[in-house]
Amino acid sequence: MAETLLMPTLGLTMTEGTVDQWYKQIGDPVAKGEAVVSISSEKLTHDVESPVDGVLLAITVDNGEEAVCQGVIGYVGAEGEEVPSGDAPVESIAEEVTEVKEEAKVTPTSAPKRVSGERIFATPLARKIAADKGYELEDIIGTGGNGRITRRDVDRFIPQVMTSTVSQVTGEGLEGMRKVIAQRMHNSLNQSAQLTLHRKADITKLLAFRKDLKEKAGDNLSKSALSINTLLVKAVSLALKDKPEMNASYNGVEHIKHDSVHMGIAVAVDDGLVVPVIKDVDTKSLSQIGAGFVEVTSQAIEGTLPGELYSGSTFTITNLGTAGVEYFTPILNTPEIGILGVGATTAKLVFNEEKEIKEIQELPLSLTFDHQVVDGSPAAEFLAQIIYYLENPYLLVV
């Protein structure tokens, strides 16, 4: 059976990508792992490799055209092998240009209301995006020719929210990655009930633990294994195993609890944000997590991270401590139901049990969660569990 070449997801904000250049022509031989086509998002480029030895059987999205993420852009397989007839080629974004022109003539509020049983016209790309987001096409008003639903209609649709006086496209006036970020953040806030809890963790023992381990392990332990980010990832992964209801996703239709912990790390890049993923952190040691953290974040900044490591996270951590921020309200990386914001460490003077003054180091934490799925009490317990591991650091190596 022919294997598909898919448009990868290269970042948090990416919903579609552009085919830059096909390195092979139809019928050319390809080797497993060989780059077949170059694609790009607003800021990142990536080579799509062949999953098998064989030949390039078909190209469904040509150079310069765009396709939705995870959509089919070509097929590879044995010479003479037929392309699966059940898989229709992915529609190019360019095919909707004429629909956009028609869209300007009809606003969503002026379109006629559908009657029961009426046939719904929609572009293939609009149908796919709506299915991925769990939207019902009959709830979306089309602004294309003859009321046809286009990609833009799906992008700006807000479930269960009816407006008669305001009609605008989220991100209008913005360009490139900034516009996509606006759309993703807006959708996140509109598709979930977000609430943020704030607490501080006393990391005085954690810092002493790092110093002690460095002295005892010496060169046998890498610097990255004891970074605050690595220790945070470990503490959060342990807390997620203790409180598995937080290691879940909800897209408005399906609630999925995940067995493995795949940690997303928010990373700032030029004009935007991406979330590379460290897979299976719940099974990794501090050294392995540290090495994985350095690898995925550096590759994300350089634009060399493999496409499959831009998606699949089950929980996300975002750190603004280096910017001096203490508390903030991170926005969910939907469909995940939790994200932890990390602030800047601060020193504080307190009384010990002997009524003597001592200095402690505190780390501000901000947990945003989806109140549709998790209530405040279990979310608070999860945050407390993270703090418990940070304040009892030797549990991180048990």
C-alpha cells in the first residue's frame, strides 16, 4: 500500500504550510529517510522525508501551494503501485482565493438561515478543519458563492456564540506568524473555561540539592541535568503521574486521558512562539530530560527540529523567569487542559522554628487549567503536588 507524505505541524501556531520545492519528480526513486520535499510555515522550514524505499508515486500539492497541517501532499511506494482511491488530494489554499472574493460581498449576519435538511456546500479544506475542531457544518454560515463554507468561515466560527452586531476576522490587520498566534490564542480562550491559580514554592532545599549533587557527581553529571528547567520538568511529570486527571486533553468533543507524559516547552522565536515536545518524560532520568530539553529547544530556535516533535504534548511549561516576571496567566495550549507558568526566583526573609531570621528562595508558579474538565480543588492539589516535589528534591532521583 502506498505511503502518504503529510504536511507536518512545525509549531504551536501553524495550521497550514507551503510546499516550497519538490526535490523529486513523479517516478523518481527515493530511499527511506531521504528528503523528498521542502515545506515551510511563516518562520520555519523543514524537509519531509520518505518513510519507505520506493518511488514518488504522486504529488497532490504543487510547489508554491499551501495545505492544511497533517494533510496529504504526496505518495511514495513501490513502482507501479496505485495511490489509494479513498484518499482525495488535499485542497490547496489557493483554490479558495475566489471564495474570499465572494466572501467580501456577503457577511455572516446577512446570510440566509438554513432550513432543516438543506444541502450544505463547503470546500474540502473547510470540511477537514471543521472536523478536526469538532464543529458541525450546519452551525457555520458560509460566505462563499451560493453560501459555500470556506476555510475562513471555519477559522472565525465561535461555537455557541451568536453575534448580530459584530462581524470580524480574528487577527485582522496582523500578518504572518503574528496573525496565526492571534487566531490560536483567541480560539483557546473561546473554546475553554480558563482559570489560573498562583502559589510559590520554597526552593531553598532544591538549590542546596543541586549544589550537593554537582559536588558529588562532578563531571559524571551534565550541567543540563541539574538546570531549574530540567528539575521543573521532572517535578511536573511526577505530579502528573500522581494526578493523572491533569494529563489529559479536551477539544470540546472528546476528553482523552493520556498514559504517557509528553512535555511541551514554550520557546520564543523571532516574531512568535513554538512548543517543542520532550516525549515520555515520565520514564526518563534527570540526565535524559536535561539532554532532551537542550536538544529540542535549541533545534526549535534554529528551525531544525523534526516536525513530529512540534506536536503531541500532553502538558506544557512556559517560563518567563528570565524576563523578571513573577506571576502571569498563561493561555492553554489547547486541547491540553493544563499549562504551568514559571516566574522569577525571589529571596525572602522568614522566621525559622527557633524564631531566627533566615533567607529562603521562592519560585512563583501559575497553573492555568480548563474548568470544563477539572475543578478548582483537584487543580490546587496538583499544583501542591508539584511544589511538594520541588521542596523535597531528593524525590526527583528516587
